[in-house]
Amino acid sequence: FYRYGGPEAVDAPIWAERSLDAIRFTLRREPDVAALIAEPIRSTPHLPPPWFWPEARKLCDEYGALLIFDEIPTGLGKTGRLFASEHVGATPDMTVLGKALGGGILPIAAVIAKASLDVAPDLALGHYTHEKNPVTARAALATLDIIEAEGLVENALKVGEHTRSHLTEMQGRHSSIRSVRGVGLLNAVELQGRDGTAGAVADRAREKGLNISTTAGVDLTLSPPLVITEREMDQALDILESAIADEERAG
């Protein structure tokens, strides 16, 4: 369901069903599969149909496989919820966190699991050198405290809605914008035209002071920090629109 492309591209629901068929086939053929590991929402972002993950959850339960969500790019508020899994209608057995957990400063990762999976609570697992670091653990706890105290999840939801409204208005002014998609502060602008168009726009935006990521040659991906304000986002989007307009004139 992450496939997309030109006018003849298969739409997302068909790709989602094909993905489910692949999961069914694999679980039936390989009954010892331990887990299905995936991002609940792609960080680019691509959003699955609302029925996809509930069905995948049922298949995991039916065949005895764990459902593990990788929330390293999406967890801790980026999507306007603390966890992206809250958007998709399925509760995982395990959630993997990282990157944002250390406040973007110190490297730390964590796994959240159902209590029934905590089968060795008294054992020290892993390499001692990289285990139980008090400095990074303190950074993670401070990060969680700040996210809650400063209402950053709510801010991501509010600024994200404002962003998509602004992008939709921008789409009405620029024929090169094919679509706008996103959730919370994970948003993307898909451009019409040749592969590499997004890179050209990103280069122009960078010259104007905005650093923006590209995906697949046609997508511009916006993933600002949780603390961004609507005013700051508008400044960024004004630069983006100027870069798009420059590329349209040049093309």
C-alpha cells in the first residue's frame, strides 16, 4: 500500500489487499514465523487504509506471530498522537522507539512490550558496555517529561492540521503539485513531472534557507520538530512555495 506513481498506478486499497495476501501466504507457508515487523505509518508519509492493520493483527493472532511496530520515525508525538499505532486501529505486542527518545541529542532506543513477554526480568541481557546507560536514560526521561509538560503532542496535531490546510491552498495555486498527504507533523507534497523534480525544488528551497527531504524523486517530505509554531511553519511553507514557483518558471 505504499505504491504510487503515474495515472496508471494501482490505488492504495488494492496494494493494501495485496500486502495482506502476502502476509497470509507467508504465515500459512512458514508456520514458525515469530513476528511481523513494520512501521504502522510510513515516515515519508504514506497512510494505510483504516482496515489494513486490524486485518494484519487478526492474521498475527491466528498464526501465533507477534506484531511489532517500528515507531522510531513516528513515535512520541510526531503524528499528533503519542504513538502512530493510535491512528491505525491495531495494538502491537511490541513497540520499538529511538531517535526522538533521546531528545534528538543522545542516542537511546527502547522496546515497549506486553507484560507477558517480559520473560527474563532479572537477567542482564546484551553487551555490558552498551547497557543501562544512566546519562541516556536520564535524557529519555527528561524528553518524555517535556513532551507532556509542554503539550507537544497537541501542538503537533494543531500545527499539522494548519500545515495541510496551507499546503492544500498552495496546491490550488500550483499545477505542479499533484497531491498533499500527511498526519500530524509528518506531511508530504507529491509533485507532477519527471523524477528528480522534488530534488530540484529542494535545492532551490535550501538556497533560500529551508532544508527539506525528498523521496522517490517526486515527493517533498516535511517533518519539523514538535516545538515548531504555526508562524514558523508558515515561514517554511512560504519558502517552499517560492521554490516551487521558481522551478515551474524554469521548467
